[in-house]
Amino acid sequence: MSKSAFDAEVFMEAAAAALGLSLEDAWKPGVVDNLKRSHQIAQAVLTFPLPDDTEPASRFLP
């Protein structure tokens, strides 16, 4: 998997087209900002180191 830069605007347009959504121009800056922030948050999760033998919990107990 390549590690190319995330382009929120391209992703927004592609996702909207794939889902059959029409986005008003006034909404687009907010959608792009939200996608950029979501991408930043996801990077923290995706780069968290886990040992190879990590297994998911069988059930969640708060």
C-alpha cells in the first residue's frame, strides 16, 4: 500500500460521487476541514504500535 498524501478535497468529491450525494458549494469547506481533522485523528490510531501477537478482547467491560 502506498503512503501518498491524503487529499481531502479529492476524497470528498469521490465519496460524494460514489454515494450519489450532491454537496452545495457552501458546505464544501466544512466537509474538507472535517475530513482533514478525521484523517489526523486516524493517524494516531493507525500508527499506534501493537505487538504481533495482540488479539482482540472477547468482550468489552467498561
